Amino acid sequence: MSTKIGLQGELIASSILLSYGIDNDLVSKDMYDIVAWFDQKPMRVQVKATKKPFEEDNLKSRRYNFQTGYGSDKKPYLENQIDFLILVALDKRIAHFMMPHSNKTKKIYQHQMTIENEQNTFNMIKDKLFGKCLCS
């Protein structure tokens, strides 16, 4: 992935977090890109971005494909490495929030990448993370 795409995703993710009242710092560490402050507790955030949706074989539906793993073999992030991911669709400037999981990819259909989905997934991770702090 282009470093410009990654940086754009990080900047949009940081702005989106601020719009939800979450202070954050761009840090670009080995495993995470942002430290987000939930109730004065640091949360490690990995950002993944894609420029636009891809057309599937039938050309009728389009989806965003995110590589949610790391390294050359795309190992999935573990909960002891990051607290959550933010997947950013650069063309829409909309994000999808998610907890770490065992999959190496996440596919989201274009019609699902909405501001309502962004708000719902943000509220989901906020509820799951309230009171949690794994940062050292």
C-alpha cells in the first residue's frame, strides 16, 4: 500500500475520532498508528485505508477490501497488540470501527459504508472498551 494512502487514512481517522470527542495522537508505532484517549485512558488504534471500492465478478456490487493483518504473511492483530482498528474509505471519508479479530481481511460492501454504520461501529467499540486499558 502506498504510504500516502496510509497517511491519508490516519489523518481522516484522527479527524473522525476528534469529531466524536476523542482526543488522539498520531504515533505510527510498529503495531499501531494512533493513541486515542477514552476517559483519559490510552487506546492503541491501527488504521487501514483503501482508496475506493472494487467491483466484484458480477460487476453489480462494489466492496471495500481491507487488509487487516500485518507483516508479509498478514498475521491478524491480537488484542494484546492493539485495542481496535479503524477502516477508512478514502473516497467517502467514512470509517468503520472494529475490534481485532482472527481474519486477515475485512470486506465491506459500498452500500454499508455509511455515516450511520460509522456511528454504530464507533458506539460498539466505545461500549466494549469502556474501562479497558492495555497500554503500557
